[in-house]
Amino acid sequence: MGYLFMSEMKNLAIIPARSGSKGLPDKNIKLLNNKPLLAYSIEVAQLSGTFDEIHVSTDSDKYAEIATKHGASVPFLRSKETSSDTASSWDAVRETLNRYEHLGKHFSMVTLLQPTTPLRQPEDIRKAYEIFHARNANSVISVCEVDHSPLWCNTLPEDHSLKDFLRPDVITLPRQKLNTYYRINGAIYMIDVNFFMHSDSIYETNSIAYIMDKEKSIDIDDEFDFRLVEAIMRMNGCGL
């Protein structure tokens, strides 16, 4: 039974959590308000009621033990090839789907939930899933509004001169008149499995944006981001 011939919709969440973080060592299991970082993504996936299986993709027995303690499934570890610095999360997703296929588990939709965006909420996943169905989308990917318009940005020459830094039409344009720009925030990547397994890019025809609030879109990359999220959680009562 292959992906093309499935009669029943099965949804898989994959939370990538390899152990080789260099910017913030052991970031994915670092305690955030007394809970491992990856646990927030496991719990929000559970509360969304969207998935038949919630899998943590990791190369570490320690991470796997923490993940299963919080309710995730880790029937196998990530291979060395997909755990290297040069491997992408999508290499791990493809490997995970193939490994489950060999175990006799078949999925028609897969969602990548990065553990570094712990402020996403269950309703964000549910709303993305509603768009996925309503638009018959190949993929639904979360975005948020950027803090500053890229039209106010440019490179600098060696002497740091601001001559021609901004386009003439931008200089005279009020900020409120600038177009709204968005960025991919890394919180939700929801993809049709058959499309994913036969495509070179998830950003193709019928790839739809799901817009999230900026506050819920913080992606933890370093200690500053970690402390910022920690402060927001405490201010909001430290709950999902």
C-alpha cells in the first residue's frame, strides 16, 4: 500500500529535535519554565486534536526518553546521515515517512512543528488544518508580519555612507502607506504527503499561507530568544 492509494486520511506530526545544537547547547531539551522545550510542541500537537501520531525525530536516546515521557512516539532514532550539520529537516521528514511506511503505517498529511517556536497554540494548528482542507492545499505554511519593512533596509558600503540607501519613492512615503510584508515563521509546515514525496519544493502551486501573530512566532535561536519567550510565558501565566 503506497501513498497514492490510501483511502483513509492519516495525519502525522513530526517534531525535529536532533542533539547537535551549537548556538544554544541542548536547546531542544533545555528547561523552559521547568519544562523541556520540545514538550511544548508535543503538548500543543496533542491539544490540537489534529494528529493520529506525534513523532519526535531525534538522534539521541536521552531526547527520545524525554519525548516519550511527554507523550510522543519515538519508535526509531534518526540516522547519522539526517542528523549531520549539512542535513535539513526535510531530509529527516522524508526518512521518517519512509521508516513508518516500512512499519506499515501510512500517512496522507505530515506537519513539521519546530520545537523552537513554543508559543504557537492548538488553534493555530486547527486553523491551518481548516485551510488545508478548504483550499485542498498542497501545503499550508505559517507566516507572520515582519517587524520592519524590507524597503527600509539595504547593504552598506565600506565607508558606511547612506547615499542612495533608500529608494527616492520610499523616502517620501509614509510608513502607513508601505505594503505589508510577511516572513515564514517556522511554526507550522503542513504538507500533503504525496505532494511532498514527489516534489522538489513545498513552496509551489497551491501552497497557502496561514498568518500568525508576531508574539506567537518567536523562534528560539539563542539565549536572548529563550529568555524572551520565558518572560512572555510567565506574563501570560505559563500555560498553553
